[in-house]
Amino acid sequence: MKEVDMENHIICTETRPLRYGLDLFLTCIVWLLFISLLALSLIKFFNPEILGEEVIHRLKVYFYFSCLNAIGLIIWATYNRLRFRYERRKNAQRIQLPNLMVSLDVDADTFMELQKAQRIVVTHNDHGQIQKVTRL
């Protein structure tokens, strides 16, 4: 039986702090661009000479309500972020290599093919068991 490297996990879902920071930074930039474009278009749209005072007042009420709604959603998201500081879902239990091969019903060579290849074709029999693994 061949020695199999246990560091090559089939699924990896860890979030790195640098990736999270980059996502947060880019999201803030996009939101600032969106808000600035929205503000510029609203300034041009809210011309009292064209629309009239009553329409502008009603649009302002809708705008303030949507801003209040956005603030509420941001507060709710921040609350959830603080409440669940860590990943809510627990990591999957690590299965020992022999148990994993038994559960997949494959030998060590087939398991190594599953681990090494980036693209594969898996051939199953009528009962759903793996018969053959072919790299593409």
C-alpha cells in the first residue's frame, strides 16, 4: 500500500484574513462609487423647476426612507458579524485515510489518482461504486 499525503484535502474552505480584508476594501470602493454616481444623478434629477415641489418632497421622503433602511441593514449585518465572530459552520471531521478509502471503496492507487489530477473522469458501475479514474 502506498503512502498518501494527508495535507492534500479534497475540500478546503478556510478564509484568510488578507482575502477578507481585500474583499472588504473592494466592496467599500464599489459602494462609494455607487453612492457618488447615485448622488450626482439625483442632484440633476431633483430640479424643482421641472418636477414641482410636491413631487420633490415625496421623492425626498422615499430617499430618506431608503437611507434609513440601508442603515438598518448595515447595523443588522454588523450585529450578526459581531455575534458570529467565528465561522458558524464547524469544519468537517478529519477522516483517517484508511476509512476514507473504505468509504469510497477504492484502492490506494485509485485514491492517489483522485488526489493528483485536477480534471478527471470517474467511471462508476451499476451500484455506484468507482470502477476507474482517468485523468484528462
